[in-house]
Amino acid sequence: MQSFVDKIKSFFNVRTKGMRLVLFNVMVVVAVLGGVFSIIMAIASLLPVQPVPIFIVAILIAVLPFYLANYKGRLGVASNFMVIVSCFFLFPGIFFSQGGIESGMSSWFALGILFIFLLLDGVNFVVMLSLDAIVIIGCYWLSYKYPQLVHGQMLQASFFLDVVQSIFVTTVAVGLIVKVQAWMQKQQDSIVEEKNKLLVEVTQKAKHAQREAEIANHSKSNFLANMSHEIRTPINTVLGMDEMILRETREDNTRSLAQDIRTSTESLLEIVNEILDFSRIESGKMELMADDYELCDVLHDTVTVFGLRAKEKGLYLHIHVDEKLPAMYRGDSLRLRQIINNIMSNAIKYTREGGINFSVTGHQEEDSEVLHFEIEDTGVGIREEDLHRLFEAFERIDEKTNRNIEGTGLGMAITANLLHMMDSNLQVRSVYGQGSTFYFDLKQRVKDWTPIGHFQVKDKKNADNSKEQHFTFLAPNVHVLLVDDNAMNRKVFCKLLKHTQIQIDEVDNGFTCLEMVKKRHYDIIFLDHMMPELDGVETFSYMQSMQENRCKDTPVIVLTANAIIGAKEQYMQIGFTDYLSKPIDSHRLENLIVEQLALHNIHVEPIELSGNNSEVYGEKNHEALQELPQVEGFDWEYGLLHFLNAQMLWESVEDFYNGCESAVAELDLLYQDISGPKGIDAYRIKVHALKSNLALIGAMQASALARILEYAARDGKEERLRHLHGVLMEEVEACRQNLSVHMQPLEKKPNMTDRAWILGMLSMLCADAENLDYDGIDQIMQMLEGYAYEETLQVRIDQLAASVRNLDLDTSIAICEQMKDILEKGKAAT
């Protein structure tokens, strides 16, 4: 019995049957119950019994649509069948057999219309409703026009009873349908609510998982970027040292080993650069920088680099460039070179015999040219099922077969992402075992429609140009402003340009720079990024907003040690004209100056560097190294990379030696206050300067240690600072001691023992500091530094000098008060 009840309930389960099927079942039940009730009323009352057989047949027929809907899944067919039978046959039949208009059939016709509204939809609904309207109107019109068609006229009492029972049955049926529909809606709402709760829960889990993935991805990207940046510095050092070996040695075995070192190191540097690039792309920091470029220059780089690589592997490299292509474009030439190089590198790596065909064609679109690049190789090819993995990060296709081929699996991922940023797509055709063709279209705005001509001729011209003599220049009428808080950097900069006769004004902070640009116009401004108080970026921002700035149109070059991929784009986005990495390369410095002066129509006089004036640039060779003494802790080969000759390097070493104690005292003073208001950031700037000075003169071990402390300060790692600061101090002191035996002794300062004079000078310095009289402070400090003191006071004097140079007047006053207390106590004791 229970199973039978459960079976009946299952026909009205909204969760399993759905709302429309349950509604259909309810209406079938209502129709059947209405028919049964009408039969009972007809038999038990005075109503005519003619329609009873019709009701019985209708009830039996209702079983068919119920079966079709519930057991065959044909709900639409069942609904149409039920409407057609009841509205078009059953109700008209009863109408004409039970008194026509003088019966209760009006209520049944209304129930039939309700069935159509609830069971049908769309075109089907419109058609059935229209037909039902025609049937109902036709029934009433025929009964009026042809009354003889109507049978079973009832007495008045029967008529009233039939109308009442029809109204009762139909209204109960409608009410039941409404109630059931409301119940079903409630059930449906309950289901929706449960699903919504489940959806919210799933969404929260998904968001949590996404956050965890983003955190993990961010950590991974940071790790890759930091690790790669840390590795780049020693790699560049190795490359520099290896270059010196290749230049100087004539011994075949040594040159062979050095060449192997260069090849392996360049390969490692390429991997590191790929990781940095991919990290920047993932983090969304990679940006395109448009500039004007000649297509020939970009292609020449490819021919030069990969022509040699192909030749080494015994491969051919055929280049075809459409002679009608325009010569000059505007776009990101750096990224275009990177894209071509990545594809060419892959083609050569995976090609064992045969070679590579590289073609460039294009077609015009308004003011632009759509360049079509195609690189075809005869390499190993790619299986069709592996093509979808080609542009995924860290994926290497067919790794078992190609296990001897080096790479990270990032090149194609980076290339595809770069092209996507340029509104292009990298496409590939490949036949496994026969080779692959990579191609892409790139739309570039044309700057010069002059045809590029025959590429091989242009290529030869470029090759010939590379063999020409180097030129320097004279520019005695050019005025340059140099802003750098590091005195050694300023001195080196001026020495590098001494032979050009450029007039250089030096300032050591951003505030003075802002005053200088109010007073006069400069042709070029070189502005260091990392300075205390007001850094280079902040100084540049103030300059741009100053109304009285006389250098608004002056090119501003930022000086930075942040020579990582993308640094130039970041600085140029801020508004700088260009950037120059430190330590400064003399050729790059001169080329940059000439380039900027030419853009502003300022004439310079070129000077050819012949053998007689090679002294200007210096020969970084074995003879130059022989001029320098061997000093533990210093790598003169690396130092010579940043200077024109050995003499200039040694002069900078002397400058470092003479200022070493003061610089160490300054840094030590900032270390004592790393938890103070200026704290760790001031320490970071000062140790950054020390790192640059040490690297400049080749003290690589001490410079590396200073760099570690700089990064620790940048990341707020106080505990690491406290652990390593003393180690750095010892390393720098060891460098100074090692140099001391090679240095001319400085002129000995006279001893100052007059406590009253010292007290007077300190009191005057405090007064000037409170009145913000910087000129007065400088004069008194120079007088104090002109003497030597007993050890306790000498340490305080060095610290005082450091705080004055940092414009830290509060600390200066505090040191003065400490010294006055020491002097007063000593005076009282005597």
C-alpha cells in the first residue's frame, strides 16, 4: 500500500518531474475528477443522462495523454492531445447534447481556455487559443441560428442545478490548480534556494582557491624575478672578465676555454632574461614602448647573430625582404627584435640539417603597413597533438627526442604574449619530421615610405659602417647639469667628459637642482634616481610642475643602477628622455649626449680617434693592468670596464680611500637609527651609494655584500641588517687597509685640544642649525674638519659631518649636545 502511495506521489514531485509535467498531471486529475463528479450529479439528480457516456469516454481517453507525458516523455504531444479532445470535441459535444446555451457549459468552455493558457506556449498556444475561440463562438452561433441542433433541453430546475454544479466543479478545479501551482512554486523556490546556497558555497570555495592560486603565482613570480635579478649581476661580471681574456690573450687553448665560458654564460644570461620577461608579462608589468626604427636595422641584427649560429651548425639561412617595403616605422622595435630572435633561435636549435628561410613581405593599410614575417625551417617538426602545448610556459615539445637541446620552454610563451600585446597572433604550420613554419602579421605605422631596397646591399653598408673609426666630439658651449648625491660618481662622470670640454655644473641633491633650473637653461640634465630626501623621480616631477623652470624642454636623463628589463620603459613612461645605467659606460654616455644634442639642433665638433689619441679612451689591456698594483679585494679588470684608462681608475680609488672613513661613519650613524623616523630607508640610500662606489673601482666582494644589505633594507628585514652590517664594515675596512700601503700619506691635520674653542664652534653650529642657516653650518663644519681630535671626539666629529651632509639637522644638534656634555665634563675634571 505504501509503495502505491509513493508511486502516486512521484507523479507530483517537482524535483524529479519538473513544474510543467506536475502541472499537466494535476490538470488531468482535475479534469477526471470533474468528469466523475458530473456523472454522479447527472445520475443522482434530475439532469439528463445523455452526456454520461461522453464523460465516461473522456475519462478513459485522459489516460492516453497521461501515459504519453509520464512514460514516454512526450509532454508537448500529450498537452496538444488533451486540449484538442476536450476543447474541440468533448465540450462542443456536451454543449449540443445537454441544452446548449441553457446549460452550465459556459463554465466548462472557460475551463478549456484555462487549460490552453496553462499547458501550451509559443505559436502552438496562439493557434489553439484562436481555434478554441472559433469553436466556442461557432457553438453559440449555431445554437442561436439553428436551435434544432440542440438536444436535451432541461426544465428550469434542472437548468439551475446544472449551472450551479458546473460553476462549482469548474471553480473548484481552477482553485485546485491555483493552489497546486502555488505549492509547486514554493517547492521550486525551495529548490532554487538550495541551489543558490550551494552556488554561493562553491563560489566562495572557488574564490578562495583563486586567491590561493594568485598568492602562489605572485610568490612564484616574485621569486623568479628576484632570483633572476640577483643572478644577472655576477653573470655580467663573468662576461666582462671573459671579454678581457679574449681581448688580451693570444694563447689558443686559453682563447678556446674563454670562448666556451662566453657561450655558456650568454646561454645562462638568455635563460635569466627569459624568466624576467615572463615574470613581467605574468604580473602585467610588461609594457610596449613605441619609437621610430628602420626595419633594415632590426633585420640586420637577425642576419648578424643567427647567420653565424647557422653557419656554425652547417645550416643555410636564406633571407628574403620585399624591396618595396617602407624603410621606417613607428613601433616597439626592441620587442620586435625579441620576437624574431626567439623564433629564429628555436628554428636553429631544432634544425639538424638543411636550414632556415626567413621572409618579410607586407601590404599597405591607410597610413600603416601590415608586415608579414615568416620563418620556415627543415627541423624536427611538431606532432599535431603537441601544437596546443607549444605556447604554454615551461613546456618543451617532444622532450625525450630533443633532450640535448637547451632551453627553459619560455621562449614561445613570451613570443606569443608579446604578439598578443601588439594585436597579433603567432601561427604555425608543421609536419613532424619535415619542419615547421612560424608566421605572424604585424601592423606598424609608417614614418618613411621610401622603399627599403635590396636588403643585402643595406646589410653590407651596415657591416661596412661597423668597421669605421670611432668618433668623440668637442662641445665647449654645451651646458650640462649633473645631479647625484655620490661625489665619486660625479667626479667619474666629469672625468669621462673632460676631453669634450662640456661645461658641467654639479649638485648633490634634488632641492639644489630645483634652484639651479630656475637660474639658467641647461642643454641636458643628468639626474640620479636614488638620492636622500628628494629622489630623482620626485625631483623630476617638481621640475615639470614649476612655472619658473627654464629647462622645461631640456632632455632629462635618469642615472640608475636599476638596469633590469623594462626599466627604460618605466622611466620613459614617467617622462624622462632616456636612461643611463651605472656604472656609466663612456661610449654610451657620449653617444647619448650627441644624440640628444642633435635632436635639439646643437652642433658639436667631431674628433676622430686615431692611434695618437687612443689615450683619451684608454686601452683596457694588459699594459693598462700593469700600471696598477695588485691589491687584495680589488678586481682591476672589472674596474677598467668603467674608466677610460688606468690612471682615471686609480684616481677614483684614491678618492674612495680618502673618503672611506667618513662614508663608513655616515653609514654607521644611520645604522644606529634604523628604527628611527627616517630609519631604514635612509640607510638603504646610503648603502646603495656605497655599493655603487665599490663596484665602480672593482671591489666586487664588498659591493656584493653592500647590495645584500641594500635589498634587506628595501624589504624591511631589520634582523638581517643587524646581522650583516658589522660584516660589511669589516669588509670595507679591510679594503681600506689593503689600499693604505699603496697610498700617499695625506697631509697630517693639526691637533685641536682647545676645549673652549670646540665648545664655541659647536654652540655656533647649533644656533645656525636652529635658524636653518645652511651656509653657516657648512663653514663651521669645514673649520671643525680642519683639525684632528682625541679618539672620542674624532668619532663624534665624523658622525656630525655625516649628519650635516645628509641635511639631518635634528641629529646634528643632538650630536653637538652630546659633544658639549663630554667637553664640559672633561673641563670640570681638570
